[in-house]
Amino acid sequence: MPCAVPVTSAHALNNATLHYGLLLADRGQKAILDDRHLRNGLNVHKDRIINAPLPKRSVTR
């Protein structure tokens, strides 16, 4: 329950994501090629949907 312990949950989120943010800052797009977790989190690249289930869940305009 993040709202019950906001500081603790913010620290946990930072601890879980800081590594990936630093990878992207240091290596740019090469980080996505090198790290499978970043690749798995990629949804859209150059106006193309990369994550196949995404269009099925998205609302079309």
C-alpha cells in the first residue's frame, strides 16, 4: 500500500528503477539492445508498436 508508507514506497521504486535510468543515461539506445529487461519494457519505437499485445489493449481514436 504505497499511500500508507509513501517514503518507503518511493525509496523502493527508486531502488528498483535507478539502475535502468542510469543505463539509459549512460548508453542511450544501445542500453536497450544490451539489456533484455529494457527491451521487454519497450512498447513503441520510431512510431511502430513493438509490444504485440499493446494494440489489443489500447483504445483507438
